Amino acid sequence: MARYTGFFIVAVPIDRHRQSLIEILESCNLDIIYNTGDSVMAREIPGQVSISKLVTAEVLIEKNTASESEVRMNFVIKNEELPLQTNNHCRQMFELVSHSIMNNNNWRLLESMAL
């Protein structure tokens, strides 16, 4: 199972954060399947890759440490694919989502870390 994690702190009003996050995930060809106050789960839309390569993105929003203008997020991008190559589909999707978060015009990236 391929699994990649990322941590991001962004400067954005808390009331605009959720909508921006959903727009980012949808722009990466991910469909929102679960959305609560402190987490979002999205799944890659079938049709482009085999079932085992379909990616799931889980986002945990740290509401207890969020301020009016700063939000921390933990991301996990995973699928059932064995990561036999360093440039696998799950890694490509992780990099796409990470890049979209880092370059989003709706907020300012304060800190990031990807594993």
C-alpha cells in the first residue's frame, strides 16, 4: 500500500479555509466523500487508472490549534498500489495535491513538510 503524508500551515481566515480546501481537492480530480468540521476525505474519480491505483486523500484540520488567520492541516494520500517505483501514481497525486496547496491564491503558505 502506497502512503504519503504532508503537514501544512496556511494563513487564511478559518471561515474561508474549508471551501478553498474543497476546491483544491476537486481541482486534483478528487471527489469529496466525507466532510466534517475537522476532517475531509476525498477519493479519486474512477476511469483514468486501475482500481488498485485509485487514490484516497484524508485531511485532518487541527481546529484546536487554529486561530482566526492560521490553520494547520495533516494530509495522507494513499492507495492499494505497491510502491515498487519511486514515481508511482500515488506519489504523483501526492505531489499534485501538495503543489496545489502550496500555490493556492486563497491563502499564504507558512510552513510545509512532506514525507
